[in-house]
Amino acid sequence: MEEKMKELSEKIIRLLEEKKIQELKEIIDGLYPTEFAGLTDYLPLEQIIEIFKLLKDDEKIAELLSELSSELQANIMDALGKEKASDILEEMDTDEAADFLGEITPQESRELLDLMPKEEAEEIEELLKYEENTAGSIMNNEFVALPEDLTAEEAINKIRELSPEAETIYYVYIVDKRERLIGVISLRDLIMANPKAKISEFMEEDVVSVLDTEDQETAARIIADYDFLAIPVIDRKGTLLGIITVDDIIDVLQEEVTEDIHKMVGSSEVYEDKLIKASPLTRAKARLPWLFVCMAGGILSGSVIKLHSDTLQTVMAMAFFIPIIMAMGGNVGAQSSTIAVRGLATGQLRIDELWYNIWTETKVGSLIGIIVGIIISLVALIWQDNYVLGLVIGLSLCLTIITAATIGTLLPLIFTKIKIDPAIAAGPFITTIVDVGSLLIYFSLGTFLFKWFSG
Amino acid sequence: MEEKMKELSEKIIRLLEEKKIQELKEIIDGLYPTEFAGLTDYLPLEQIIEIFKLLKDDEKIAELLSELSSELQANIMDALGKEKASDILEEMDTDEAADFLGEITPQESRELLDLMPKEEAEEIEELLKYEENTAGSIMNNEFVALPEDLTAEEAINKIRELSPEAETIYYVYIVDKRERLIGVISLRDLIMANPKAKISEFMEEDVVSVLDTEDQETAARIIADYDFLAIPVIDRKGTLLGIITVDDIIDVLQEEVTEDIHKMVGSSEVYEDKLIKASPLTRAKARLPWLFVCMAGGILSGSVIKLHSDTLQTVMAMAFFIPIIMAMGGNVGAQSSTIAVRGLATGQLRIDELWYNIWTETKVGSLIGIIVGIIISLVALIWQDNYVLGLVIGLSLCLTIITAATIGTLLPLIFTKIKIDPAIAAGPFITTIVDVGSLLIYFSLGTFLFKWFSG
């Protein structure tokens, strides 16, 4: 795929140079928008703009643009001029248009909206009002809504008429005179129905919908669980405002996962899509907060060692095993918390099975702890020829792992229970707690056992 | 939602006890399959089986069953008896039926297939042949395929006829006499077309499809990128074998992410959906391999410290800072590698920008390293009143962070380049390398600087 795109980009640059416009247009016409987007990765900005200037069809331009990054969109729109840009915006899906306008300055956005027909500008402005991550912010208002007194045949004719403006016609929504959502019919059911039957007779009245102010993740979950192709968005009065389609939901699900994964390593919620290309300073800032937590934990861990410096002075070899205790504790903690966080996200782990989940994870931790503990005892014994040290290392590694596994499962579950995102609990937070805890176990046990055996 | 399901489950148990069958059936009829599945979490197995025995409609049973876990499916089918089970299988989507048969013993599966009509049994057997995670293994063969010489009107009539057996009718596939895929039309285009127009005139001939033996992730990527509702699956000769629909793809995408996340913490590929409920021993085994790698790394780290025990003997305070060096290095490494792995998975990071990506991440690391290095120098100076120690800590923490950020980005990119899953590189692997590296930096620098300043 990448190889193919690279070759094609070279061909396009050549065609541009040789002014073989017709051939070039045919190639672009044959590409799906996502393929064209892949191609732009290999084309210099100038050439991309040149291509857009050659394309005359606003609808085609709108289609290609919607798959590009917002930065590239802004550059292209800028080069095409305000008049053309507003024509293109008109052809874009309202949700895509709103996305684009949300990324440029409010003044530029205002100018473009003023150039558009009033009705369409208002539709887009409706969407711009919504806060990020709400269902309203990702819906589009190009749906098919019909009154309930039509017959199946009349409905299909009406759909034919409305289709050019609609994002999907596979679900048709039925509204009352006040635009309130009262039913839904799939195009499939319409086609299968008796043409003379009233749609009110066979529409599904129990419509699953989301509120415009709800989290977009709720809409995504519903579509994923119910296997819907779209979900209607309503306000508190039940008025149908828009729809969210399954393709937008796939993007939401992917974004949410990226966010979760980044939270897990504490690269902060801010470290999302756009930040991966941001300046080093912005990126460093996004990552520092958790590193300070980690630093504080490190100082605390250091104090634990300092507290036991007498033991360390007598048995210098205790220091050699600090890394293994920390690394194993951290790893098991990360494993357990990741399993818990992901289990909660996918619904595999249920919060009302809190104690059962913790108990089984403690059992897993104990098994791992015992196996690993015995091995490291032997290593310590052979390496340092000190059987008390072997005992100290083995026992404390075992206890550390059990603690790490238990805390690693406990924290995400408790965070969920008190309504904090469990992903935050994973990673740095747990590692820090486990670090301090494991060194406490190791050095307390060391001090105690060496005293015991020597005295 | 959970609260509602709990209440409903209590009501259902009551209705079962009071033998109010009609009321019970009405409740079940009003539920979507996914809602029913949520409900079964709160019902004892006996009651679930009782409900299924009350439902007479095989199609309804098939629909409800397909959302349940394979364990629960097996229990219910078992209780219903072989005859009934094979009737239900007939009503299930072929991909769901194949999934179910793949989970029970080959002998049981054979018995059920033998009880089914031959044609339908063969269709399912076709699917059972495919290896897990291939496109063929998740496709279903209930699609609408038409010859190219029909008119739009004839095609719609044909769709009406075939609809009851089809998983989706929104995409209609056009095949030649040898069943080879030669075109696709959306139901939307069919409805919009002139009823007398031949479908061969307006079908899309440039069909995007996947091979049956390709990875299911390829199919998922295409549907996600192209915003399709389904993708056709063909064999090497171009014969249309089945389709994969967008709802199945959402599941695949989620599974792949879970797999990636688990690989990142080294809880191993095996630690997937089913294992979360497996026995502690199985689960411990799945997690041990990486822990052994980590243990080996720990011993290596310990040897680094042992090598410098003279320095440690003179400046015992060096030991107090081992945790902070390790924790910070590990954290930054985990952040960088996670950002790289996720960036690669979402296409935000491009492998052909290898050196650019590493260079920017090194800059981010340097910034973080300098900030954090200065702070920890001051902490060390104030805490231990030793300016050489302050210098050693600050410098080595700064170098450790730069190294961790660079390696954290480099490894996933290199792994991708040599076609190894980059998720494996993240987590334990990088943490282990960074642990050893950071202690090498810290103690070498310490030994060198303390000698320099004292001599």
C-alpha cells in the first residue's frame, strides 16, 4: 500500500509537470478519499494545492478534503480563497464542516459562514455550539425524518427525494409535528413492507437514542453493543437533532483507546492526536506532571533505603538486589493494572465482582511470587553465598509481587467505583506506590532477619 | 443501566416463580439481544435455561444466543437437546453458528451438523475450515449476489426475495457466471437509479475486497478507513465467498487493541478475552515469560552495582538515589514507547520518518532531562549536603531520561521495520534495557566524578 502510494505520487508529480491534466483528473477520480489522503503523505503541499485548484467539482473536493488532516485542510482552503472555500463547506457533511470551522480562528470561521446560504450556515453553527466529546459535537444533521402518516411506498418516494442531502438513508426517523422523535424504520423493513401499509403500523417505537449533551463514548458503546448503523441524537424535549453514524463511532472508539493508553503511562490526557506533531516544549510539558509524582515517589523510596543504611552498611550486597525487587514489582503491578483497566473498558471485568476479582488476582500474584521467589533465593545464595540474604530476597520478592498484583487490581476497580477514570490509576501511579512498598518490605525484612540470625 | 438490569432480573425471577409466562415473554420480546445479554449477568444459569425453554421461536432464540458468551451458549444448547439445538443453529447467522461450533468438541459439532439440512451444514462447514484471525474466519455467507444483466427494478425485487436470508442488503454484489465478484452497488444507488437502467451500467466495478486467507485486521482497517458498511471476501480466483460487516469489524478492532495493550505490559498474547476468567495457574503461566526476562535484567543491573561497590562503600548515599534513577528512566521509556506504538497503530507516526521521529523524541527527552536533572541536583544537594553527589545525580538522571526517550522510540520503530510487532518492544523489554542502561550511567559517572573531585 505505502509502496503503491509512493509510486503513484511520483507519477502525479510528473503529470503535473507535463500538464497532462486530463490523465491526472482520471487518476484522482478513481481514488477513494482515504486513498487520496494516503497519497498526500507523499506529495509536497504545493502540488496538493495545485491538484485541488484543477478539480472543479465542489462535491468531489469536499469528499477528498474530509479525509485530510485539519492542518492540510486549512492550507488548501486558504489557497483556494474564501468564495471557493465557502462553496466547498456547503458540500461537506455538516459534522465535517463544523470540525473544520472549529479548528480555524473564530474570525475566519465567521467570514466563511457569512458567505454561505443562511440556512446551511445555521445548521453548521448548531453543531459548533457543542462542547468537545459530547454526542452533539460529532452528530450531523443530514438525516431523513418523515411524518408517521405516510405509507411505505410514499416513504420510499420521499427518501428518493431527500437522499442527495442525507448522510444515510438506511435508517429513517419518524417525527411528530413538533419534530419529536417517535419511531425508526430501517430501509430494509420499508422495502420488505406492503407498499400500502402505514409506516406508523410497523415502525419501531422503542427508539434507542442519546442526548446531545451526553458523552460521545456513550453513543459509541450503544452502536457497538446494539450493532446499529446509526443512532439518533435528541434534546431533553425529545426533539430529533441529528444522527451519529457507525463510521464516526469507529473513530471515537479508536480515539478513546488512544487516550486510555496514554493515560496509562501518564503521558497525560493532553497527549492526543495533535500533540504527536507538536513542539518538543509542549510535548515535554504534557509529560512532566506524572514524572514529578514519580520523582516524589523516588525520593520517598530513597528515604526508605536511608532509614536502613545501617543494614546496608553491614550487608552491602542488599544494594545489588534493589533493581530486581523494583523491576519485578513494577512489572507485575503494570500487568495487573493493565488487565484490570482493559477488562473494565471491554466489560470483561465487572465492578460488582470487586472482591472476587481482587481475590483471584491475589492468587495469581501468589503463584508468580512463590515461583519467582524460590528462583531468586537460589540465585542470591549462589551468587553471594549468603543464605540469610537468599531468604530475605526470596521472601520479599514474593511479598512484593503479591502486593503489586493486589494493588494493581484494587486501584483501577476502586477508581471506577468512585467515578475516576481507572486508566489514570494504571502506570505511574501504581508503579510509584509499588516502588515505595516493595523497598519497605525488602529493607524491613532485611533489617529484621539479619538481626535475628546474627543475634 | 446495571441498576436497571438488576431490577429487571429480580422481576423475571419472580415471574418465573409465579409462572406468569405471558408477561415474561413480553418483557423478553421488548429487549434487544445486547440488553438480554446484560440481563443474564444477573440471572442464575437455571433461570436462563428455563427462559430459553419457554421461548418457542427459533429465530428469536438464535438472535438472543448470539450475544451470549460461548460458555453460556454451550450450556443452553446442551439443556435444549440436540434436535432443538440444530434448529437454532440453522437460524443463526452462519458466522455466529461457526463460532459456536468451533468452541465445542469436534464430535458434538459433527452431531449437530448432521442434524441440519445438508446445504446449510455445508455453508457453516466452509467457515469452520478457516484459521483463527483470518478474514475467512469472521465472514458470513449470507450476502445478496446478483447477475449483471438485471435492471434496477428487477434487482430490487430480487433483493426483496433474498432479504430474509441475508445479513445485510445495503450492499449488493454483482457476480459473473462463475460466481466471480465483478461489481458492487449500494441499495441507496439502486433506489436512486432509473428503474429501467441495467445494473451493469452503474455498478462500481472497482470493488475493494479482501482475500479469505488475509488477516482479519486488514479487513478491519479497510472498513474503518473507507467508511464501508461491509467488505466482500474472495478467494484467489476472485470467487465471492462471503462478506464481513461493520459490526463484526468493531469487535475485531477492540480485540486487536486489547491484544496490543496486553503485549505492551508483557502479559503475553495469550492473555486475551478468555484468559481473564481462566485458572490462576494458567494466568500465572501466561505472565511469567516476560517476568523472567525482567529478572535476568534485574540480575544484570545488580551486577552493575556490584561492579561499583567500592564507590558505593565510600558514598553510601549513592544507594538512596537508585530508585529515582530507575523509576524515572522506566517511566520516560514507557511513555516514549507507548506514544510510538500507538502512533504506529493509528498511522500518526510513519515508519519512513524514522530518523525524524527519533530526533524529535530525543529533543523532548533532553528538555525533560534538563528540567528534572536540575531539580534532582538541588534535592540531592540539600538532602545529602554533597555537591559532587548533586552533580552525579543531576547529570545521570538527565542522560538516563534522554536515553530512555530515544530507545523508547527507536525500538518500536525498528521492530516495525523488521516486521516484528512493535507492541512487544514496549513495556518490559524497554524497561529492562533502560534499567540496566541507567544504572550503568549512574554508577560509571559516580565512580568517575568522585575520583576526579577527590583526586
